Amino acid sequence: MNLFDKAFAPVEAQIRYLDGDYVVLKPGTFVRCAITGKPIPIDELFYWSVDRQEAYADAVVANEAFERFGLGA
């Protein structure tokens, strides 16, 4: 199945975030940004918090989360 199949429907993945890596608990095509709610394709996932177990869309949003919650909050 590929992205051009009419039956293709994106599915949200469940991920456990680790230091520098992550483990897919439930396969899917994207995760949601914890701050913006924007879907992040798995292959574009670069920013997350291990302590808060949440993903961020980009560096700006990750910094916003850091400023909002602090380190390990």
C-alpha cells in the first residue's frame, strides 16, 4: 500500500520516547505535536521530550515547551 492508494488513511502512532531514539508501540504514519496539535510524519520526527513523553513539530515549538514547562517538568 502506498500514499497514492485511495484506501490509504493516515493512522496516529503511539511511541515511547527515549534518549536519542524512540520505540514504536503502535504503528502509524504520524504523531501529534503536544503544543500545536499538528500531525508530524514519523520520518520527520526529530524533537521530543523523554520526561514528558511528547513530540514537538520543530525546534521553535520544542523551545516553547521547554520555556513553558522547564526541564523535566
